[in-house]
Amino acid sequence: MHLNINTNPISLAQLSNIWREDITVTIDALAKDKILISNEVVRDALVNNIKIYGVNTGSGQLSKTQIDQKELSILQRNLVVSHATGVGKDLSIPVVRLAMILKLNTLAQGYSGVTEELVNIFCEFINNAIYPCVPSKGSVGASGDLAPLAHIAQALLGEGNVYYQGKKISAKIALKKIGKSPYEFKPKEGLALVNGTQISTAISLGALFRTESLLSGALISGAMAVDAIKGSVKPFREDVNRIRPHKGQIEVAGLLRSLIKGSEIKDSHIDCDRIQDPYSIRCQPQVMGSCLGVMNHVSKVLSIESNSVTDNPLVFSDSNEVVSAGNFHAEPVAFVSDYLALAISEIGALSERRIALLNDENHSGLPPFLVKDGGINSGFMNSQVTAAALASENKSLAHPASVDSMPTSANQEDHVSMATFAASRLHNMIDNSMHIVAIELLATAQGISFHRPKKSSIIIEDIIKQLRVISPQYIHDRSLSEEIENVFKMIEDGNFNNYCRSILPSYLI
């Protein structure tokens, strides 16, 4: 993928592609002009000895300290290396790649006062797939993601480690491999690189894209569950959902109808005496539609954030001003990350309830625990226990992170967002819910097998065929752990997204 960065917004679809694959970038001529003009404002201010936070003053509580002109480059270097204090496992390459693109996009808007030389070396890193090693912990989400962004910035200096061609090497060696010398920061550049919300935004975007895959898998397993228990499709009717016109509910109901359309199993019990099904079957449009609504809201906020300038101070060339402000505060990212956590938890919780329903002969009409010769065989009994454990864990993880704040920098930075943790914990939650849905997909395929020779819909039969490649029909007890992991990977890889792409935010143009 190639991206020409200009003053136009990067679309959600483009961001999704950046998350998934390597990219090359160029900077549009108009953007270069804006970068040049904003840098001139900074240089003019320094010539006139105008105080600029973090440029000729210290940072944070040290902002009243004046810095000598001869030491301005040293200050920018020191700002970066002193802030590179992250700990923990490295962030994934997709997160770092996306964060670098978001940072480059911010710089290209012409409000950061950096030089074209800095933008060019940043492009060289991206174009050569050099991704700095960025510890995952150490940001409170204001003044932006200081520590993780500093780890990206210090790589330009030849300090720290990077991933290059799949191997972890020193940044200094990576620079040599592409024929570049360590970069020397000009006034404002170190500060421009460490201020901003790009890390928390990238982590949250990655969670959103993974939630699309989770939702797709869960909608399919939910449709399969309907056939497995010979449930009613009347709750999914267009007229039922039209009179409660939440967009997500209507879209989910329509998708469920299309997934089940043409099922012989569905048609075989039209005249049965069952009046209504349990909520986990009947209320899928209402619950999953609400989750889709959350995702749509999150996508809008993160799209805005991805194309925003979250630097500090800001350089306004039209008025020749450098303004200290608070665009680095990641409260919008924290809030939508907390909001998305609710949807992720609910998708998993609903799926777990359907697994329990399938196991219960009194509600499902299927053999106990989905296996013949129960007693000697335990079937899917403990698979539901695993799902319950994961669903319970998600309920704890869903507690909002944004309600906390820990003052930093001697109370200069006295309210922070905790956006980075809010976003990071989403991936653990997604892992949990994807595993739950993987179990449900196996359980529903097993349930449908008891209705043979009747077939489900063309779509569902195709999915069962895919599942049977990695998981044969359950006849006698065996360990399902590896098969669950294989189905998890199918969900993770987006194998089911095409069936649901008409409603997924990043697939919509």
C-alpha cells in the first residue's frame, strides 16, 4: 500500500489497511509548503527571543526555565531521551506502524513547526519498514503519549532498538543499513514528536478493527445457533425491527435474515408449538445492533482524532503565533475506548449464553452437552466453563479506565486521561471474546449436525465446511483446545468479515 499524505483526512478504510500491512509514504507538495511556513514562524520567534514552551524553555514544571540559544538542539534531544522511560512488552508492529503514520499525518498539517528534514527521515523509516521498539506501558494519555512516542523519536537519533526485516537490531545499525546518519533535532522537533495521542489512538483503532472481526464471527455463530436449536426467525423480521428504528438493530436483523435464508432446518419447524426463544437467540438484533452502534460512534471519534493536530505548542502561520494549549489530552480516545469495552464484553457475554443454551437439552432440544452417549462422553461441558471464565474476566476489564487520573510533573499535568491503558486492555478483552465465539462456532456446527440430512443455509453450510477442515464432528471425547485456537485464528484473520462487510465501519466508503 502507498499513501500520499496531504492535508486531506486519512479514511478509516485506509487506516485499517495500514494496520494490516506495510506501507510506503510520500508527502504532498502542499503539505511540504505548510511544513516550511510553520517552521519559519518558529525560527522567527527564536530570532526575536520570544519564549516558546519546550523550545527555548524547559518542559512541564520546568517551563519557567530559559534555555540558551546554543543549547536548543541539546534540549530537544534531552526531552526525547529523558522521556523514553516505557516498560513492559513491546507494542505490536501494526500499532507502531499506525502510530507513525498518524504522527506523520499530524506533522504534515503544518502546525508543528518542524523541518522538512525531520519529516523526510520519518518517511525513510516507514518506507524501509523500520519500526522502533516501543514498550507498552508508561503513558497516562496527557501530555499525550510521552513515553511511547519518545521511544519512536529516539530511534531517529540512532538510540534504542528497532525491528528491521523481522529482526530486533539497534537503531544505529538500522540507520546505517539505509545509508542514513543519526538525525539531530532542530528547535521544537523533539517536543513535536513526543506530544500527541498517536499511540493511544493507534491501539484503540487496532481494537476497533479487531472488534469488526469479532462481531462478524459472533453474528455468524449467532445465526448458526438459531438453526441449531430450531429457533424462530420471526424476531428478525423487517417489520418488527422497523418500528424500533435504531440503525444498528435494523442492520443486524437484516444480516441475520440473509445468513439464515434458504435453510432447510428453518423451514422444517415453521408450524412448531414453540412460542418464543430465550433472549440470547431472540434479542440478537437489539444487543448486537447496540454493539454495532457503539462501533460506529467509536469509528467517528477515532477518525477525527487520527486526522487531528495534537501537538503542543501549536504554530499558527496565518497569525504568526505559537500557542500553548491542550490538544494532547486524550480524553476523547479514553472515552471511546471505555465505550468499546462495553461492546466487546457484551458480544462475548451473549455468545457464552448461547453456548450454555446449546448444552442444555431442556432448552436446545439437542443431546446433553452436544454429544451422543452422554455420561461416558462429556462433550462441550467444559468448553462452556472456559467461555464462562473468559466472559467473567471481561466484565472486570470493562470497568472504565477514564474515571481515574494520577497527577504528574509536580501537578503541572494535574488531570490525565489514562487513554493508553483504556485502549490497551481492549485487546485482552477481544482475545477473550474471540475465544468464546470460537467455542460457539464449534458448538453450533455440532448442534446442526444432529439435524442431518437437513441442511442449513448456503452461507452457513459453507462456514461449517470451513470449520470441519480444522475440527471434525465431535463423536467421542477429545481435547478441543487446539481446535478452539485454530477457529480463533480464523476469526482474528477476518475470515468471516466478508459475510458482514455491508455493516462494518471500516468497509464502508
